[in-house]
Amino acid sequence: MFGMWWLVVTLTFSAGTALAIPSRLVTFPLTLELGDDRTLSLTREDDGISYTLNEKTSARSTSAKVLIGGAETKSGITPTEYSARYCETEFDKCVELAGEDFNITFEIDASRALYTFSYVTLTSDSPDAELGVSIELEENVQWYGGPEARRQIWPVQDSVWNDTSYVTKELSQSIAMSIAEPFWVSSKGDFFYFPSATSLFLDQNNRYEDTIYLYTKNKSPFRSPDHAQLEYATALTSDPRSAYEVASDRFFPRPTSIPHETIIAKPIWSTWARYKSKINESLVRDYAKEIVDHGFEYSQLEIDDFWEDCYGTLNFDASDNKFPDIRKLTDDLHELGFMVSLWVTPFVNLECETVYNEALSKGYFVRDVDGEVNATWWQGNSAGVVDFTNEKAAKWYTARLENLKSKAGIDYYKFDAGETSWLPTPANLTGDVERSPNIFTEEYVRAVAVFGNGSEVRSGHRTQDLDIMVRMLDKDSDWTLDNGLPTLINTLLVLNIAGYGFVLPDMVGGNGVKGSSLVDTKLPSKELYIRWLQANTFMPVIQYSIVPWDYDEENTCWGRSSWSHRL
């Protein structure tokens, strides 16, 4: 059991008259008349309160169940008795139901004519409380939204999540969500949106069958405040489009511009899937020559992993067998008409002693609550992560990139990672503790977006307004829903629903990974490659790495026709 808890429900309605609720004890089940056209029905259950908001004229309704696990009912008021009173707020109408163990407040806004809008807030004075809302997945009702996932299903009501923290992450081949906007919308026309200042967890079709259960729990990777609180917004509209428009107008920042038009019109060419980390100047030159000789259009040539002398120095390996004259290489690529982009990450490996020690001594790495900085990532077992919530650290990182861009002749950057799962946990970040750790992803993406609209990121949080491409998680070269070709369209739709319109699909044919190797490439089958290219043609950007002429002339013709239809 935990200490006293209370539930505050703020509901905003489109119209209403005085509420006919006397100032006396009321008993559940309870129906409140909210104006001439709306009612709110409340039922007290063992583990919480079920509520249904109804519109009489339209016969529309939305329901949810607020869960307050472990709450103790105090003596003096039975579990089914509550007092009611009028209250004063900035809204037109307000009524409060009060029990000794919680309060429910309804605030009524009479200015909304087309929909019913609500804020729901649960608060407990115990930091150990679990407060949640349960959304029943009704038959014949479709749900859209939720996080990006490796097993991306669309619509999302059949997805399964097992008590996962709702933060940007890449933990394994099964758990990854580089975009995790907490928004769901149904085919009935209602939605649920959770502000970022919530220690939010998602459990779907796991604890409770046919249910999305969203709850707050003050445990890692979140930093624990001195109380527990769950807040969400919901609305009841006439259709899913209206619901989406209401939500996006209120909660999604709008793009201020668009990405570089050339990368939309013409393909990006990346070294990654074809060459993995075996790249050098000679291979990059050969790659560019092949693209030109085969008559393909191009925007960027992207130099991917591994060009640095050490991961995180942001210095090219200038040895004879790597990149002895990077400026000459980029000048020659520019002469051919390529823009040049470069793969970078927020990590600095321990063995990069000079840069690592500088960042460590100046406090530029993310630390956990115990002061530890060590992090691991796919190219480093011991590294530091630059803390983009620290303004000085962010400026240090971006200044080094500006210097590299100027010296090496780089046009844009491919920013990898950025998910909170790479941080030491729980991370002791700067800023609002209630927005930690997702605040890291937001600050990282906003810091690097200054490098222009030809850059790309693969993570995001409340960054829908930026004019850069958001890349899907690396896709596997197979036919399955386990991160293969079928997830390409599904992921695009999930990211679009989350407010991200400038989506960069992964490379045509997938990443060509051979086992767990980051060195060797396994070509996808010819048919998979063609089908992938066909799907990709109607998406915002085409990105090649494995090339069509790695197969035969027929495949090369398919490749040419794919981008020619876009011009």
C-alpha cells in the first residue's frame, strides 16, 4: 500500500448549462449531465474508475478506465460514496467530486462546438505509486499511432508491448523505438496524448487482453520525482481525421521549412550496406564512378562508418590506406555534382584519449545519478555520450563539426543514434527532471539540425518542426514483419501519424547484414530488392547502397526507372 492519492480529471466540453448536481453525497454508479448534449458516466471498481463520455445528439462515446493500483480507501467514507461541490476555475463550469482518498474535478469549456476535449491528471503523494489508464481495444475499432518498432504492425491494436518504458531506445533486435511520440488515435474519432513530463510505461495485450495500458512508475530509466503523476489529453470527435487535426494542432510543432529538394528528387548513395566499415578513399572514388558510369542520378554521396582515426575524434584517418587527402576527394566529388554527407554519432570512445579526456574533464559527458559516464554502443564497449542538455557540451560538439565541415569539404551530416538507451542509467541530465530522459533526444536533434536541411537523424522527440530527414531504423534484408520489407510502409505511416512527414526509408534492399558482422555484406535476393525499390519509389526519398548493377541489367533498368518517375 502507499500513501494518500487523488485523481484530478479536467474535462473541457463544447457547450453546457448549469450542472444539476447538488452539494451533497453522491453514489456510484453516477451519471453527470454536462450541458444539454453531454453526459459523463462513472463507475467505481476495485482497482479504479471506469468512465464513459457520451454525446447524445451524435451518439458518440469514448471510454477508459483509470487505474490506481494499491490505493487504500480511508475510513469515514465507503468506497461508493463521494461528496460533490461546485468549484471556480478559469473555465465556464466546474464541479468536483471528493472522496477522502481522491478528488475528481471536471472543468467545462463551453467554447468548443465540434468536439469534446478533456485533460486527465492522476496524482499521488507517494512516489512509488503506479497510476495508469486502460484503453479497451474494441472489436471493429482500429487504432493508429504509438512508437516506431522493429515489428511494425499497422493498424496497431494487435501490437504487443511488455511493460516497456516509453522512451527513445534501441535495446535489442526486438525492442527499439527511435521515435516514441505518445499519441494514439482511433477509427471512432477519439485520441489519447501524453505530455512529455510523465514517467510513462506501455503495456499492450500483455497484462490485460485487448487493452492498451499506459501507466506511470517512478523507476529507471526515469529519475524519480517526489510524487507520482500521470497526465493525458483525450478528445471525442466525429472521425479519425478530425481527431488527428485536433491533436496535431495542440501538440505537434509544425515544420518551418522542407528538406533539401535535391535529395527528394534524386537518390542518396550511402557506402554502408555495400561496404560496411571497410571504406577508404579508393572505394569511395570507385563507388562514385560506378554511379556516374551507369547513368544514375544522384544528390548526396554519404561516407558512412568507419572514416575516423578513432570513434569520436571527428578526425579523418589520414593514413595511406584510408583517407590521405579528404579535401581532394570531396573537391573531386563536388566536381562530379555530388553533395557529400558524413556519418557521425554522439559517442567518444575511451581509447580516443585526447578528446575523451577533454570532454570528461569539462563535464561534457552524460552521467548517471551516481556520477558514472561509461556507456556502450555498437562500435565501443567503453565510451562517453556527449550531453546535449548541457549547453556548453552541445556547443563544443557542434563547433568541432563546423571545423570538420570547413576543412574536409563536407556538405551535410548523417547523425546516427540519439536514443536514450545509450545513456548511463538513470541519466542525470540538465533541465526539467520530469522530461528526463527523452529531453536528451530532443536536445540532440535540435542541436544538430543547425547543419542544414540536407542532414538526417534517426531519432526524435517533439522535433516534428525541423526541416531535416528522419531516417527509419535500419531494416533487415528479408520478407518478414520482423523488421523486413513489410514494415517499410507500416513504419512510414507510424512516423507520419506521429507528425514526422520528412521520412527517409532505410536503404533499398535493407542493410545486407551478414549474421552479426559489421564488416561483411550479404546481398538480398533480386526479387526482394526490386519489390523494396518499388515500395520506396512512392516515399519521400530513395537511398541506395547496394546498387542495382550488383545483380544484372534488368535490375539496373528497374533502378533507373524508379527515380525517373519522380522527376
